[in-house]
Amino acid sequence: NIAQTFKGAGYETGMVGKWHLTKNNLVTGDDGDVYGGVKAEIERCGFMDVEAMYPDNLDESGNQAWSTGLSHNMEYVAYKAVEFITDNAAKDWFLYVNPTVPHGPGVEDAMDVDCRITTDGDFTTHMENGWSVEGMTAEFGDNCTAYREDVKERASQSDSNDDLGAIWVDDAIGAIYQALNNTNQLGDTLILFQLDHGKAEKDKIWEGGIRIPQFIHYPDGIADTPRDWSGLVSTIDIGPTMLDFAGISPSYDMDGKSWKNAIDPINGSEDDWKNNRCLFFESSDDRAVRCGCDKYMLLGSDASPEVTEAVASDWWTGTEALFDLCDAENDYVVADSSTESPEATNLLEDEPQKAEDLKSLLQCHLGRTDATISPLYEECTGSVATPSPTATPKPTLPVANNGGVPELIEYFPWQYDILPLASNTVLSATVLDDNIKRVRFNLQYPDGTRPGFAAGTQDSVSGDLTTYTRTVDTSSQSGKYGFKLEIQDNSDDIETVCFPADCSSWIEFVVADTAAQVVTAARAEISDIILRNNPDVNLAAKFVRHGFHDCVGGCDGCVDMSNPDNAGLDVPIEALEPVVDIFTHFGVTRADIWVLAALEGSSITQEDGDPDNRDFEMDWIGRPNCEDLNEPADCVDETCNHIRGPNRNLPSPNLDTHDLLEFFSNEFGFSDRDTVAIMGAHSLGGLQRENSGFNGVNGWVGNTRLLANDYYDSIVGATASLADCDTSANSVDDCVNDLKNSNRWEQVFVENSEPEFSTPDRWEWERGTNPDHFVMVNSDIALVRDLNGLMTDDGEVSTCQWKCNRNNCALPACPHAPETIGVAAEYASDNGLFLEDFESAFKTMLAHGQYDTSAGCASPPCTVGAEARRNLRGPSN
């Protein structure tokens, strides 16, 4: 990295302020010292002098012990930066300064904290005043309180913490500038100042999030006259540029490139960098590429924040977009209150070839930066003919054994290995280097416990190959474990490598003796995926829907993604891929994992603490996948896999009561009661126009994350069952109307002719005010209204209305559905009864397929009897 390189070239290197680049739990020692562990990590990265260091963002919740009693302290940060500059005035040096403000917590509160209380200790008993910093406290007799009152006064025109913090930072930068001037270093020092993200957005790839201010000051090396330079540069260019100005050639390949020559006031030019440079951006599952004025955005799902904001702003919909960011003169358009953002206009349909070219460019970049391959430091440019590299199935360290850098040759267990539940497991690493200082192992248990890095024991030596081991207790917990390695040698630079790369992930393996243990571990992983997923994506509901679509025709771990009825299922399928990779052992198949996800999606969405909650236990395993049951000709494109399954006919949303009951009876052997119960799954999730054509983002009942009987209440509206109705004094129709007095549904036409929707027009039933309305489809209404003969082919009901309260109505009330409305009323008044019946029907559905479960299962999970099996995996050795 850049600090190591400067250090190796004889520079003094320093770091002052917030670090925020290390996972604290990975470097905390056995004594719990976070601060010391992070400081040692920073020094390992090449910084020789680490002062006024904040390991992370300040935490006002009290969860981080290191920050207890501490607050923002820009006087001390500036004091330590000035001290480094002054002490090293006669040397070449590199200094990284990162202020803690204007980031939270409250900057205003920090103004009242004694500046003598620092990250390096409490100096209140050693100092009469505060830190003497010219440009800050020196003008106030080194009195921090008096200085801070002046800061507050200057910020008094605004009550924003950002403004208060910005002034505080500006003074600190001024103090650094003054120190350089006082020591005659200002002209010969390159200063680079920038923000870490755009002011308009954070964690988004809009221009307002990825475009940031960057200022360069270097009178002797660039120019004294202020000017703008409009080439496309990135933070990855800082390292190459700084080293280029210093005349240092790095000993390793680097991302980014130097703009030193391009900004030369005489011979430089911004044209190539402005018009032809391509940069790539990512946030969560969202990606973008910008080449000159053209920007292409590929978003992870329709729940991405960019999609949500674009739809809310009435800009565009969908997960792909193409923008022209420049005006007619080829100058960048800066959006403000009077100028609309160029990202409001999606040019995807106007320029499909340009979008496809940029998409290919983005795919090239994603391939070259794949974490499972050795890094390729070559830019993907406008020519995208070069194919992306192929990922290796078992990753190796992305380092070569040159210059004494240690290289990992072998390790155990391998990724996704399955090991027996034994008293101990021996982790091992074989390293190529004859000068190893230590190899440390870190372990993660299934319950999330991480004891921290611990040194391994040298086990054997063979030439330059040395094997280190660590014995860990794996007797008490079955499930998914993880471990990572840190390898250091005894060279002067203390070369260190991590595996997996940067120690940012884990080598995962499973400890289990039985299928039941595998199922339990897989279920815990699925639950964790649901809980840590993007909160904008209702993954639990998607797993339930996914289970139903998979099980129509038989639960076989495959769906036909070319079928429009399966639109949107790519999200749960992709979310489950790592679970499938890890846990398909002991006869547990991909089809089983999909079923398990549907069960967990139902279980986890029940009301917390409700005594009526059900277990949704996994009864059966061993379901064959579609490739085990079918010939290739039976599947899409004559290829059977998880997204190219047999084409199955899913039920229409426009079924009347008779057709609804007939479908579930024929497909799953359901009784009428089972069918009413299974429809309660519609209490979860919503309806997206781009997937189904229905406009129901708020779902059927509003709370899209709760499996409960609100669904029935919304169409029956009763607290008592239909049996309580006095039919001797009232007609059944009148009783039904009385049960529905709480809600009124009206049928609405949804036109999907807009270019962003490729779904058919729909008729849906709505209640509530747009855009906060709730939705039912005709098949939902069929539980309480018999629409037989009253619907057109496209679902319109024009000859009756939801209800008529015995007054003059435009249309008569649609007739009730006697086979099902009574059961719906029972569920509306009894959530426990609904959950019991739903679980029974749901588990029957999830056991549907070409296998035999007639013998029952006394001690779950039991293995199904399959008619055809070809490729089921057994235990790994």
C-alpha cells in the first residue's frame, strides 16, 4: 500500500485522526484492547507515527468500550498533525489526516467536552489550558473553551451540525497550512483534500453520491494560479499520482493511474481523461460505469434505493438505466434547484446499443475484479472484446512468492468441506517461506462467537514448506464454522498476507454427523440471511412465494425463469445459492434448501411471542432436483437446472371460487379448507407491476412482513364466525354483508402500457387512498364472493359490486361464496386456528413431488422415497 511504499523509500509516515479501515474484532487482543490492536494494525500498514487515533466512528450508544468518555477533538488532531510536520521538517514525509467531524455523533455536544481528554489519555491534571495550535487555540491563550465559543459564533447563522463541524475542520486545515508555511515547507508539499462521498447522497451511485470535491495544492510542483481541471479521476488514482510526484516506482501493480502529467499547465490536457476515461462504481448490489458523458447503471433489484427514488420522483422504473450527463457543449450538467438532474432521463430505449456496450464494459470490470481470482491490473476500456477471466473453484492467495512475501500453498479444511462432529478439529496451513514469524488462525463458531486470532503451532518443516496448525473444539456445536489466516514473516517490512484476501471473509466448512444437524445449520443460515438482508427487500415473503412456485408440479429445486409468472424469483434464488453450496450434503438437496427457506420465511414472520405460533418443522429431505428427475428435453432450452426447470402452469389470478378449489385439489390434493388456509400466505409480501402487472407495493393487508389472519379480516371483517349469524331472522346474504361492514373493495383497472412494464394490463380490487392502497386479486375475492360467470377473460367484474348495504346501489352485491366464506370468517376471528391450518396445508404443499411420503415421518427429518434419482450427493469425504 501507499504508506508501506513511502516508508520503503525512506519517508517518515504518519497517520492522525479517524482510521475506520479495520474490523475491530479481528485485531482485538486477548486482553480486549481494541485501541492497541487497531494501532498495531495501522503500524503494520506502514505508518510509523500514529497519533490522536480514533479506531472507528464515535459511538454514542456505549457499545464500543474504546470510545467511552471520548468525543470529537479537532484541536488535538490538528496539534498532532502540526507536531508531525514540525518534527519532520528536514525529512521527506507522508501524512494521512482524517478528521472525525462533521460526521456524528453530535458535534455541538462535543464543543462542551474538555479538549484535554484525548484518545491518547486524559491530560486535565497535566495541563492548565489546552493544546497550543496556531490558527485555532493560540489566538485565545491556548484556551479551548474560548476558541470553541468563537467557532460557535461563526456558525451561529446556521443550526446545522454540518456547518459547525465544517468550520472546525476548516480551522484545523488552516492550522496545518500555517505549520507548513512556518517551517518553509508549503511550496514543496503536495496537499490533497477530498470528501469520502458526495454531499447529496451516501451509499448510492447517483452522481450526488459518487462525485466528490477534490482539491490539490502544490505551488512548486503544479502552479500557483488556481484553476479547475475537469478530467475523470477516482480515489484509486491517488496512490499512483502521489508516488509519481515523489518519483517513486511501486514494486507492485496498482489500480488507478497517475494524473501528474495530465494536469501539467503547459503540456497537460484534460480532453482524453474527460471524454474517454471509464470509471466503475458500486454500492451493495448496485453497479455503474461512466465513460465520458455516458453513464450506465445496473441495479441489483427493484428494491434498490436508486429505483425507489427514481419511481418516487416520477423519473423512470426498472433496474437498468442509461444517462447523458453533459449538455450540448459537452460540459457536465450540475443539478440544482433550477436544473433537473440528467439522471432523471433514462435513455435505455433510445440508445440500446450504447447501453449494451457499457453493460459489456461493466461485466468486463466485474470479471477482472472477481475476488476468487488473482487480480488483473488492466483497465476495461471502450474495447470490451477481451473476455473476463474464469473464477477458480477453490481460491488461492492473490500474491506471488517474490521478494520474500509468504505464499499459502495448502490449507484445511477446504471451503465448504463437511467434517464429523468430533471433539477437536485441526486447522492447518502450509506456507512457502523460510523466514516465517508466525501464522495466526481466527475461528468463527456457528453461534457467531469469534475468539480472535491466535498463533498456530509449527507442526512440520519440509524445505521451504512449513505447516502450522491450530486445534479447535468442535464437539459442542454442529453447523457452519469459518476460519481465516494471517501470515507474517520476519523481514524488515514484516510482510503480512491474509487469507481469504484482506481477511474480509471466511473459509467456511460444516461440522455435522446427521442430516438433522445439516438441516438445523442450514435453517440458521437462512434465518441469518433474512435478518441481515437489505431491509427494503422482503426476503422472507419472497422465500414463501418461491416455495409455492417451485412446488407447482412438484418441489424439485427448479423454476422456469423464462415464464413471466416467475418474474422476481431471481432474488430468492440468488440469496440461497451460498446455502445450497454449503449445505447440500447427507442427502439434503437444493430442492430441500428451497423448501426449508419457505418454511423459515413463514416461521420468522409470525408475531414475536405469540403463543399460537407454529414450528414449521422440516419433515422431509431427499427431494430430487429437476435434473435428477427429467430428461433434458423436458426442460427449457433442453437444459435442466435451477432456473431452467420444466414449464409448469401456475394458477391464474382470475380464478373464481370453483376454479380456485379445483386447482388446489388437483395439484396438491387440498380440501376446500386447505385452499382457504393456503391463500393466507398473501398476508406476506406485495405485488410489483414489473413482475405481475398488479399495483400493490403495500401488499394485501399493509404489514407485508407478518404472517397472520389480517388477510381474512380485510375481506370478511368479522370478529365472530358466520355460524353466529341468526339466519332465521336474516338471509345468508345479509349476514355476509354484516360481516363485511369494516371494508369496501372496489375494482380498478391497471394499465401497464408504459415502456418500463412488460406485464399485461390487470383488474385488481383496491381499498384505501393511492398510493397507500391495499390490493386483492380476483382469486382472493373468490374466497368470499362467487364470481363464476361474472368475470371477463381479462378479469373485469362489471355486473356486481363488492357489497350493497340494502340501500339503492349502482350494482347489486356479488353473491357470496358458500364453500369458502365460512372458513375465511373462522380464520378472521381466530389467528391460532389459521396458523395451525396454514402450517398443515403449507407443509403438504412442500412435500408435493415425484416421491413417496405416505409412510409418514415419526422423527423428522425423514428421507423421501424417490421414483428416480441419478445425481444425489452423499456425505463428502
